Amino acid sequence: MDFQTASFITSGLLVIIGLYGVFFVDNILKKIIALEILGNGVNLMLISIGYNKIIPILLPGMDKSFFVENSAYPLTHALVLTNIVIEASMLAVMLGVSIILYKKYRTLKSSVILKED
């Protein structure tokens, strides 16, 4: 099994674990952690898509066609960097909302918070 296949399998497992946590776990903090795991799985999948034999720069004397065939695809790596910034902002907002919910309901169980009165 090569590196790229192992990365795809790992990213798929991370996405499945994240989705399970989002849909079947009752604690809000655990749901937030599951969303982070899901996001990391998506990031790993994007990096795996852009992975090639990783030649970062065109070295002197290197054939340009060899460089084009073996260099990494930079768009997916740029998307991952953007996604990391968005996830950090989203994590801060989610944790802030969870603090407010805890102060109001004195619990972080979503079944108690969403219970209709």
C-alpha cells in the first residue's frame, strides 16, 4: 500500500468518526470535537489529492516536463490553509456558544437543551 492510498483510507476513517460523533453523541463539547475530526479528515483528503512526488521548486538543470509531471498540485494545499483558518474561527465561535449554553442550562447535553417546554 502506498502513501497516498493510506492517506485516503485514514481520511475516510476520520470523516466517518466525525460524522458518527456529530449525529450520535449527546454532549455538545464532544460534538465540537467530532466536527474538528471531520474537518481534519477533509483536510487530509485534500492534501492526499494534491500529493504527487513532491518536488517543491524547479531546480537549475531540471527538465521542465519532469517538474510538471512530479510536482505537487498547489491549489489543494492553498485550500487546506484557508480551511484551517476558517476552522479555527469556527471553533472559537462554537466554544463561545457552548459556554453561553452552559451558563443558561447548567448542562451541555443537547437532549436537555433542545427539550421543548
